[in-house]
Amino acid sequence: MTNSKGESVAEAHGGHLAHHFDTAEQQFESGKLGMWIFLATEILLFGGLFCAYAVYRSSHPEIFLYAHRYLDKTLGAINTAVLICSSFTMAWAVRCAQLGRRKALVRLLAATIALAGCFLGIKYVEYEHKWKEGLLWGKRFHAKLEQPAAPVVASPVPTPSVNPEERSLIAPAAEGPKGLAKPGQRPLWETGTGGPPKNLQTFFAVYFTMTGLHGIHVIAGMVLLTLMLLRARRGEFGPAYFTPVDLAGLYWHLVDLVWIYLFPLLYLIR
Amino acid sequence: MATNDPVFGAGGLGAGQNALGGDNYLSHGHGLKSWLLTLDHKRIGVMYLVSILASFFLGGIFALLIRTKLLTPGSSALMDANTYNQMFTLHGAVMIFLFIIPGIPAALGNFVLPLMLGAKDVAFPRLNLASYYMWVAGALLALLSIATGAVDTGWTFYTPYSTTTNASVITMVAGVFVLGFSSIFTGLNFVVSIHKLRPEGMSWFRMPLFLWGLYGTAIIQIMATPVLGITLLLLIAERALGVGIFDPSLGGDPILFQHFFWFYSHPAVYIMILPAMGVISELVSVFSRKHIFGYTFIALSSIAIAVISFLVWGHHMFVAGQSNLASMIFSALTFMVAIPSAVKVFNWVATMYKGSIWLATPMLYVLSFLFLFGIGGLTGLFLGALAVDVHLHDTYFVVAHFHYVMFGGTVIAFLGGLHYWWPKMFGRMYSELWGRVGALLVFVGFNTTFFTQFVMGSHGAPRRSYHYLPEFQTYHQLSTIGSYLLGMGFLVIAVNLVHALFRGRPAPANPWGGATLEWRTSSPPPHDNFAATPVAGDPYDVEAWAFDRQLGGFVPRAGGSGS
């Protein structure tokens, strides 16, 4: 029994048990634990971006308030519904694999892949619109925005720092930062007296990196589910062995979950 | 136990303990393909070992070139300023990402972990091989970047310099990104193996401490590496697309890069040191011929270090414009890491107390570790103190501290572990005399190189500078001489170990009298690790093993429990 044959010998005995596991249950639990740990690394990968979002939104709320209006809430909501449906078909597919209902499993996997494709299609429509309008990240941002009707005189009183160490002795500037709203006051661009806030590209940098990374994960999920579909058609899964479908399902639910956070954070700011 | 033990079974003494002539994992398959496509954790461990030692050699050459350049204060001989920047960047990047992070876990850990668990393999053998090839791919990308315009940013890739320099940052950063995946896969494999493959009789608190060290390491690899991943992706996006997240002229924040980077890279130094501490825990008990002292404390301190390591990253940014309040909190948390580290050191020293210390080569490395890690750890407290750090920041003091922990700690423990497990890996003993000479040369060479840098740094000598003031010349020259001694030490070690592969005395199954499970199988182990699954007992019951003069190794003591 050579290294590579180690597993094929076990498979020849009708099972999927690798030679270094004692029982199928031990192997299943190992696979599941491994997948959960992998999902933890995925959450941390997105965590960096959520952290960047939090930093920029708290330091420049006016950018987020202003720029999020350029996102299409309807399309975002439809996409959310599409992904939630795909999670439902995925969960159903796992159940069918456990029950050994092959035909239903294949159909449900196909439905999940189709819904994922639908999500990407709608995403494409949104991206194309942004591309045409020049609502892009960092260097590429070149949108034409409405300009202020009249110059604004902002309050010269600055907001004191929360950190007592950092209170400055330098006299406050005559004009406050452009577009920054005081607490409880409507942002200047909403009253029609101020122009758009500076650095709008920051919002679109955050938007494109977050939805872009999520999109890559959707594509990876589609590839994974296609592999599952092909294996399911060959009848590899049944009540005795359904681990791969189960694990692919876990991954797909995470992809869905990330979007469920992205949608309100990016589209529903106000 | 004498009846059920496959290697030490009744009447089996002396025979069958060295498997070089018979079936073992090295002779199990032939040809290049049987190595390149292997799923055997032992072979993957050996491939990792060869690869990381090659990286270590490369990184070492860079270091010697830097030290040679620094012999004279104002000279431009040997390399120009730009090459010098590339040299120290590559020394750092190669040593950290290619050698020291995978060093103990992926090379030694891969070989030893399943054996210590009495298992046939790690939980996911294919993922293990994938992790190795990820490493190879990452290393190739790094080499490619050296060929196409070596990075000169320092190994930290700080923005905005890294987004504006014309070196091939993208290739290097992509390489490090791929290496991160390799590291995550190894960690994931180890966590699942430790959870699911422990044998009967091995509860969490009867596990060898090396496994606790690897477990703590794996937690950090899993939880911190993805954050480095996204940071590097953003850096690539910044350079390739101008995404602007770290670019102040586009409303971005370069300090955010530092936060992201150190959120990984501070825990990463514990990825480097925790497995080393695990190795020391094994060695100190075996070579003091005494049960480990304070087992539970050593085990839990590994986890404590892993947890606290996530909360201290801000101490790299005391002078980077962080708020004073944040700096104070980070400073306090930094001091807290010293507690579990000191718990370990005190327990190791207490293990040696009244033991019968055997000054074999691995034990010499343990003693080196205790001295050097002690100095390295305590100078870390100087740097964690806010006011002192303002003076010492970016001086040679930081360089010396880092090398005392990473070299004096991790590399020394790696060498100790390498000498300890070498007979198990390849079935041959090395020359004890030359092993000791090598250890001594490394100890003396290391201290000459880096202690002078502490002195120099406390006088304010800035790190990473091409020219320096003439008053620092004596220190620099001493340091360079030390680095040559260090190089000679490594030469002795390499010749000794390689010589052992061909001419060494065949190793017995248990040359050192260790009580962990890897010593219950032949040297080198068979393909399936154990002829029969061993029963786990107390991993530190070293007194149950007695030296057999005729065999040249240890056998279970007659009448002792031995299991």
C-alpha cells in the first residue's frame, strides 16, 4: 500500500474512509471542524475590510451619507433576496444528499448555481452603471457632482477631541471642515447650501473592495458547487457519505451571510 | 507493557529498533515521484526541512553581506545604498516568511505531531501537501521579485513608500500572500489533528507540551494570517489600481496599513516563538532526566500568550501618531505578555533543579535558549515602556532585541529540536563532539554579533542606515566578526549533520530516553508510523526508561510502568 494508494485501497472497500481515520464518524467530524476553522479565516479576511469601513465611516460620516445615495437600493434588495433563496436551496440540497435523493440533489444544486449567477448578473448591472458615471475608487474617480449654489460660512467652533491629551492650543480655523455636519444638524449638501464632501472616492474604494472580494467568493462558490453537481450526478453521495455537499453548503451560507452584512452597511446608511 | 510493545517487546531488544536496513518511510517508495506526490507527513516534513534550510542559507548569506558592508563607516564598497536597502529587506523577508514562520511547525512539527499523537498521519494529508506546494509557489514568487527588481521597503512594506517605490512590490507581496495560505493550511491541519486524532488515554492535559505549543501557534496562524492576507491584497490593489485606501492624497490613511500589518505581524512573532517554547519543554525534561515541572502552567501559558499576542500590536506604533491613551493601554498589555513567558522560564529552570542534567548537544541549546530568550524577553520590556521606546525606537537596540528573541529563542530551539529528532528522522546519530562544538560556536558568535548592537543602539545608532558615524565603528566591527563566527558555527553543524546521514552510527529507537510516543517506534519510523497503535501514558515519565549500554539507547525500565 503506497502513499497515494492508501486511500484508493480504502475506497475499493466501498467506503470513503482514509487510512489514518478509525471510523467514518471521526473522519466526518474532522472534515466539519476543518471547514469551520476555514470559515473563521474567511471571516477574518473580510474582517479587515469591515474594519476599514468602520474607521472611514466614523472619521468621515459625511462621505458615506452623501455617496451611498448613488447605490441602487432596489437592486441591492433584490440581490439580497436572491442570495437568501440560494441559501435555502443549498440547505435543501444538503438534506436531499443525506436522504439519498439524487435527482432532487442535482436539481437543487443547479438551482443554487443559477441563483448565484443571477446575483452576479445584477451585480454587473450595478457595476456598469458606476463605471459609466465614473463613480469609482481612488484614482479612477471622475464623477460629475452637483456644485453648491452659494459659498457656505460654517461655524468656527471646532468639536473638541475626546482625548484630553490632544486638545490643541492652536486657535480654531475660521472655517470648519467642508461638508462636516455638526451633531443633530443636517449635512450641508442636503440643505442645498454646501457642495459634496471631499474624498467621495473613499466610499467607492470601500464599496468596490468589499463587494469585489465578495464577488470573487461567489464565483469560487459556483465552481465548488459545480464540482458537487458533477459528483452528485455520478451518484457519489448518499446517507453514508455526504460530507463534501455538507461542507460546500457551509461555505455557501457564509458567502450569503457576508452579503447580508454588506447590504445594510453600504446601501441602507440612511 | 513489555508484551504489547512492538519495538521493545520481549526478546525484541536490540533487534529491529533501527529500521535503516528494513522497511521505513524513507525506503517505502522510490524515485522522485514517490517524494513529490507523497501524502506521508514524515516525507512532507523532510521536504519542508530541506526547503526552509535552503531559505535559511540564502537569508544568512544576505546577512553576512550586510555585516561585511558595515565594517567601515563611510565606505561604498561591496554594494551601493540601494542594494543595501534591498539586502536588509530580503534578509528580513526571506528569514521571516520563508524560514522562521514555517520553520518549527511545518518542518519539525509535521514530522513529529502525528507521531506524538500515535496517529498514522495528520487529519488532512492532501491539504498538508498542498500547503507545501503553496510554500514553494510563494518562494518562487519571492525569487521572481528578487530577479525583477528586489524590494527595498524593509520587510514591513510600509505605505506610502511601498506604493510609490519602483521595486517589484506586487510580486513580493503576492508571494507573501500565498505563503500565508500555506501557513493557514498547516495550522488548520494541526488544530483538527490535535482535536480529533488523539489516542486513547491522551487527554488534553496528558498531551506532550510540544503539541500545546503547536496548538497555540496554530490558533494564531488561523486567526491572524487572514488579516495579513487582506492587507496585502489592499496593498496590491493600491499599486495596481490606485484604490486609495492607504493613500492620504486620495483620502486614505497610511497608518491604517500599519495597524493592519501589525495586527498580523505581532502575533506572528508568537507563531515563531511558541513552537520553540514547546521544543524546549520537551528537551528540558528529557535531558534533566526528570518529570517536567508545572505541566499545567506551561500548557496554559502557551494559550495565554496566543490570546494576549492579539492585543499588543500598537506597541510598534508608539511614535507613529497613535493617541497617548491607546499607547498607554498597548504598553500595559505588552507588559502582560511577559507574565506567561516568565511562567514558562521559571518552570523550565525548576525542572532542571535537582535533575541529573545530561549536557548532550540538544541540552546545550536549551541552556543557550534560557540565557538568550531571557535577555531578549527582558529587553522587550524596555521597548514596551513608552518613554524609553521614544529613545530606542528605530535604533540597533530594536534589531538586537528582535534577534535575541527570534534567533536566540526560535532558531536556537529549532537547532536543539533538529539535533534531538535527527536520529528519529534519519536513523543515524551525529558526532556528539562536533555537535557540542557547533552549539558553542553559535552561542559565542551570536552574542558577539548582537550584544554589541544593544550597546550601540542604546547610544542611539539608527538601524537600516547605509553610512554611520565613526564612533560606532568598533561595535560594527565586533558585530561583523561575531557574524563570521556564527557562520562558522552553522558550517560545523551542517557538516556534522550531513556527515551523520552517511557515516553516522545507526540510531536506536530511543537514543535520549524520551517518554513521548515518537520514541516508541523504530528509527526511522515505518510508513504507517507504528506497527501497533501505542497506548499513551504520561509523556514526561522519563524515569521509566533506563540506558542500555549494549544498545546505546534507552529501554523501558524493568518493573517500571513504562507507559
